[in-house]
Amino acid sequence: MSAGAASAGAPRRVLVTGAAGRIGRMLRPRLAGPGLVLRLLDVREQEPAGPGEPVEIVRAELGDADAVGRACAGVDAVVHLAALSGEDRWEEILRVNVEGTRTVLEAARLAGVPRVVLASSNHAVGCYRDDAAGSPVAGGVGGGVPAPHGPDGVPADAFPRPDGYYGWSKAAVEALGSLYADRYGMTVFALRIGACFDRPPGLRGLDTWLSPDDCARLVSACLTTGVTGFRVLWGVSANTRRWWSLAEAREIGYEPRDDAEAYAGTVRATEAERRTSGLLGGIFCDWPLGEPWVRRSTAG
């Protein structure tokens, strides 16, 4: 229990920021369980609580430190999802992704919240190259650096190699989490999330997919594990074509059950995917720096 939590026997509370976003909406029903109340924060309007649904709806902006502080009061953990979810102008990336995360971490610290789960991204390391994937097509995107390999694939804590301002902001978010864990004794997990959709988006999704159910399993493991301190973990399912390590996440009790290979016959490579073949960040590596992200295909 956090310093401000109610007496023993009271429901545990978890604050979820960005609860109206895609992943937040996926997690809302999947994190529900006995004795758990979800406090759902977003600047956008959210669905009201259903009959018997143990949720508390909060409408607030990340830039409102007082409102975020009130939202952190009495919770046992924070799951911080709120962010711009793709490339954007430098000023916006700083304001929302970096300053917003600092506001949340500071509010959690002041409220005595012991545990924070941060949504990082595979784009924090998007400029790694998988040489085993072969060369990009002629005229494709070059560059990248060889990806490190451990016994189970690219280590979860591989040094940041962002593929844009968005990826850089997620590397900065990881560094902020490390700072708060090391300075203040908080437990912080930074999740380098892959492609979290109902089904794998494009051919690249066959190795990067994180199913909604596995996403909930990973977040639940972060909330219940006895492991403390700061950890970076891959957010990915047990995909046959996965080249990211699951060893680190399994150390905290994450056991993914889904495999994107079940969809292998339904996806095809797009031209954008062919141009960025072998780069961990995929088509983000081919997107102009600072240009607001608009999905050009289903291969994000």
C-alpha cells in the first residue's frame, strides 16, 4: 500500500493515465479484478463506469500538476500511458511526452506511490538493424547500427538508438524513470512496447506484435512482482518471428500466451516496410523528423 492508501482490506487503486487512448481502452476491462479499483485519467472524455465496474473517472491534463497530484493521492501504483503516440513537432514532443512524464513521476513521488509503469516504445531503439533480416530493397532506407544479441534476442535494456523525436522522447522517459528509481527508491518499469493492436499490423507485426491480452499480462506482472528498482522490458508477445528478448520480462513473472504467427497468412509487406526492412523501428525510420505522424499504412 502507498503512504496515502486506505486501511488494510481496502481495494487497491491503480492510476492509469492516457486511459482514453488505444492501449488504455484495451487495458480497462483486462486489468479489472477483485479488490482492484482503476482510476482512469485522460484529457478526453471517457466512457462512464458500467454497472458494478470499479473505476474512477478523472478528466485532467498532464500539464496541470495539481490535478495530477490529486489523481496520485491514495493509489498504490501508476500506469503512465498518456503521450503523443508518434512523431510530432519538437516542442509538442517535449511538452507532452517528456514534461508530462516528469509531472507524473514527481506527483507519484510526492504522493508516496511506490511503483510506476511507464509506456516506452520500440522506437526508443528503432535505429538498430537486424542484419539477419537481409538488405532493404534498392532505394530503401539505409543506416542503422547492428543490433546487440543476447541468448533470447535483442536485450530489453539495449542502449537507446531512437528513430525520431518520438523515439528520443521515449528514451528520455526511460532515463527519467531510472532517475526516480535510483534517487527515491521507487520501483519503475519502462515497457518498450511493440505493435499493440487487436491483430498484427502488417508483415512487421509478425515479430513486433503485443496482443491486448498479453499487454494486460505484462502490466499485471509489473504491478504484482516482488522485483524492485528500475527495469526496461520488451512489450511483445511470444511471436515465432520475435527477435526481441523476453527473458527480462519473464524474470518478473510475465508469461505471454499469444503468437502473431496465427495471422501470418493474412498480412503482406507494404512498400514502406520493404524500404525499411531490417530496421527495428520500421517505417518510423523513414518518417521526416518533426512532421506529425499520420499512419501511411497498417504497418506501424
